[in-house]
Amino acid sequence: MPIQEPFVPAITQPPITRRNFLHRGGIAGLVASGLTGQFLWPANGPLVAVGATGTNAREVVRNRAPLAASAFYPLPLGAIRPSGWLKGQLEIQAKGLSGHLDETWADVGPNSGWLGGTGESWERGPYFLDGLIPLAWQLDDARLKAKAQKFIDWTLEHQAANGMIGPATNNDWWPRFVMLKSLTQYEECTGDARVIPVMERYFRYQLGELPTRPLRDWGKFRWQDEVLTVLWLYNRTGSAWLLDLARLLHQQGFDWQAQYANFQFKQRMTAEFLKLQEGEGLKDLALSTHGVNNGQAIKAGPVWSLVSGADADRDAVLSMMATLDKYHGLPNGMFSCDEHFAGLDPSQGSELCTVVETMFSLEQSFAITGHASLGDRLERLAFNALPGALTDDMWAHQYNQEPNQVECSLHQKPWTTDGPESNLFGLEPNFGCCTANFSQGWPKFAASLFMLSGAQDATANDGLVAAVYAPCEVNTVLRGTKVKVVEETDYPFRGSVRITVNPALPLGFTLQLRIPAWAAGTTITVNGREEPAPAAGSFAKIDRTWNSGDRVEINFPMQPRVSHWFHDSIAIERGPLVFSHGIGESWVKLRDRGMTADWQVFPTSAWNYALNVDEGAVEKSIAVTESPLGEAPFSAAHAPMRLTVKARKLDAWRAEDGAANPLPQSPVASDLPEETITLIPYAAAKLRITAFPQLKS
Ligand SMILES: [Zn+2]
């Protein structure tokens, strides 16, 4: 029975415009839903949240000795319920491709190897689940839960006698990393008692097999993602042999910290350098410079630090991020990877898988290390690069997005190893990994808004941390007392955040608020009384006895800022949002793809502008106009704010084969007339200039 009417093929229709494409995708009629739960305090446990059925315990499980303590711990999936614009965004996703992928894409359809069929039997089924599970349970959406449950049930009920899971036709370790990650999320939100025994049998099997069938290619370079799951299980069972498995995975895995201690890949990778022509596509050189692998590897040091206890491992994430920024950093918060490292030119792209995997790495690394800067970066990706690669209705996505993206057409430039579809918006442009994998972006971000703080010592004063900001409601328990926290905000579009704390009884604990590095001048009040000025790039700590209804108000300064990029170009930022000049867009359908379609986007207006911004008085150079948040706040039509700035065209800066040529070195001169141009949020501008040449003052 069709759940959604499929698109009518274009041949029977007038030309499909972007507007009616979005309308058909169905952002209207979103259904409100949410989780309900009640909470219990067990005799010997730290914190238990009980799900809606009253039977499924979901604990915040801290690290078990001899593992090192984490700075913070994620709350169990379902304890945070998105609200406001974020809930709307998850509902758009559920109405879009994420919620219908199995109906229109055979790779995760009924013949999937992960459902016992003869179809795709590698990473795509697990990728789909990794995003579908947190989406379904955070929205409490029965339709999506049922879709996920089929894959989960098949996996749990078809474990081989030796302990192996998954399709018997494919014994690669790598896709099982992703299925295990999905199983941990599913167990957290359901308490399904089948999960842990299946994982234990699988890990026992793998511990016996790895010496003779070691990690290879993708698994070798993504070992930390399985270690994360092994430690998740160890914290629940305490079986010491799981730490042996973690050590073996680490030993067989690629040494990411060594790569970054002596970083050799400071330029755009070429096919010749990677020796791809010599049939060496999956050799170490190509895999170690591969975007998705590096995005996943950002958490390698922090994850391993839980076992090693070494500060150098834990803090490796900071130097790794700094190295990526120095040689491959882009203004949308990503590093270039199309799909290997591609240098600093903002006409180079980043793969969508890398965006969502980097987000997941940042979420995990933030929790383990407690470094505020990782929260800043997570927001930068979530509010810019993630929605920037997706249509407003989330029915189509790009493989590669570019900060300076002047055309999304079938072109080979500037890709080194990717194909000509990489820039299109569609079902599976270039390759279908992102199709299956992008769904994890928003739901895991929503699950990371608040975390639990406090040392392993159960007597320590644990508390809550506002890790990243977006509207939500948190239901948790601190030392036996139910606490409900309500965060109301239009952040990142506005600078004010109101957090209401509602403990069932008066309760002393510390509420930590992450203050972004850009937010010097932030003010905080508690019940109207001003707190000491917080330091940017750290945590404001409010330690008090909380009474129901206590109100914390944060005001982040939202004046526009200038940042500096390739060839001394500039980008304009405001809060965690990056702004772009939106180029006029003509959306031309290339072909229907089941319930969705593939699209090219051609420019209909000029883009080759240089900006005239006085960096000593940015506020005088840039005017800000705010308008109410619409139902799709990352769309151009509903952009909640616009900036205007003076600019002049640069005749010499042109595009070639659909890609903007490298930015001229700034400062630049232009004798063309001065114009006023409009900037909108990066994600709203699907054709855009983000890094601009700067005019000579
Ligand atoms: Zn991908």
C-alpha cells in the first residue's frame, strides 16, 4: 500500500519548477509528535530514564574502570525531544527521502541483503538504519519505527551459529561497524533484550577471527567507529575480553595520529599522486587521504584515550582539526574532500557523507574531551554544510557541495576522482553512499543538545551541559530527582536562548552553558539577575539550587563578523551562520528517479562580486534585516534574515566548466559601479558565493 503518492512523471506535466517540486515533496501538513516517558531511580544506578511503555530502561551509562572518564555523557536516545524549528526540520526529513528511501531505492528496499534478500548486502542497509533509528524514535513516528524494526529483527534473528551477523554473502567487517552503531542506538531507545547477547556473540567471534582475517581497507581506516561500540558494550557488561578486542582493533587499524603528527598532504590530491590509474584505489595512500575516512577519524584520538588514558590521545582531535583547517579548511566549516583532500580553494567540494560523519565525530569527541571549540564546529556544520547539501524538502541531496558553487550541472571540473554528477541535487548523484548515510545528520545533532556532566564518582555533583543550541525539551533524572528542561530559542537565527529548569523538587546541580568562541559579550541572567560575564570559548557554570520554573536567559551577540580564507578572501558570519550571496537559480530536471528526481541548477544572475567591507567597523558596512522564521528556515524563501553589503563586480573572475575559477588574490581593484548585494544563510543559497575577494579600501 503506497504511503505517499509517487511523483507524476514530468512528461505528463508542465515543466516542474522548484516551487512545485518542493510542494510535492510535502513540507506541508507536518504532524506534531513527541516521546513521552517516565523516570525511575534504581537502587544502584546513576541515572535511568524509562521509556513510554514503562518497561524499557535507558541509562546514562558512564565509563567503567579501567576506562578513563569522559568529560560529558550523551543522554539516552529519546531523553531529548526536539521542538520549535528543529522539530520541524526533523519532520521535513521524515516526510522527505529519509522517511521513504526504502520505497523508492532498491538498495534499501525489500530485497536488501540486510532483510535476507539478494540485493545490496554491504553498507547501505546499515547506513540507512543509523539515521532512521534516531529520526524515528525522536519523532516517536510509528511508521518509521516499523521500517527500522524490519532490519533490526532480521539482523537479530539471523545470527550465524559462529556469531557472525549480516548477509552471509559478504563477510566484510566494515558494514557491520555501522550495523553495530545502529544496534546501540536501538537498544538505548527500546531496551530490546536481544541486542546485547547478539553483540556479545558477534564480538567474541570477531576476536577469534581477527588474527587470521584482519581489518582491511575501509574497516582498517575506520576502526575507531567499532571501538566506540565495543566500549559501549563493555560499559554495560564489564567483560574484560572486550577491551582485548578494542586493543586488537586499534593495533590492526590505521595510525591516524601518526599521519597527523607528520602531515604530508598539504595540497590538493591528484589522481597521479594517488596512483588511481594503477588500480591502487583502495591502497593506504588513497584511503588515508579520503574525506569520509578522515571525517570519521577525527574521533580516533578521543575514543582511544578512553582505553589508553593518555591526554595526548584525547587532545589529538584539536591538532587534527587545526591541520585540516590549515591545509584544507573551507568557510562552511568543512575540509575539502572531493573526495580526497582538495586544498583551500572554495570552488572545491566536500562530500555529504563527510559532513555527517564529521558531525558524529565531533559529537563523540565533544562528549569525551569537553572542549568547547568542538561544539562550535558542530554547530557550524549542522547549520551550514548539512542543510546546504540538501534541498529544502530533503528529497534530494548533493554528493559534493562547494562554498563557491556557481552552477550544479554535469561537469568534471574541479573534481579529481569524482564523476560529473557530483554537484547535482538528486537521488544518488555520483554514488549512493550519501543517499543512505545523510539521514544521521539532524537526528544525532538533536540527540546531542544536552549532555550529562560529572565525574565517575557517583557522589560528585553531576549536572547538565548545554552542548549545542536549538529548541528542545529534556526529561532526565539527576540524583533521583526528575528534571525537565525546556529550551526555547530561534537560535541560530537569533541570539536569545531561554532555558527553563523544572526539577520535581528543589535540587542543587551545575548547569554548564557552552559559550562559543565568537560570542564575546554574551550576557546571562538567572531569574532576571545578571550572572558574571562569561568567557567566550568556554563554559559558563551556574551552580545553584534549582527550583521549578527557574529561568536562564542567554543573549549571544549577533553582530556580523568577517573571517579570512583562501587568497585572503573574506566570508561574512553572524552567530554560527555563514552567509552567502545567493545567485539566481534555474532548476532543470535531468530525470525522474522514482519518488524523487535529479536536478541541475544553472545561474541566472551575476556572482563575480568583490566586497567592500571596513573590517574596523563591520557593523557600518553590513546591514541586517530580520524576518519571522518560516516552516523551512534554511530555505531562501523563508530566510529569517538578510544582510546587505556594498560590492563591485570583478570582470576577470569567471567560471569554467561550471566551476568558479580560483579567487583572485585580495585585495582587488574594480572600476565597475558599486552595487548593494544581499547575503542569505549559506544553506539557503544553493548557488552561492561564500568566500569573496575584498576590495581595496
Ligand atoms: Zn557519500
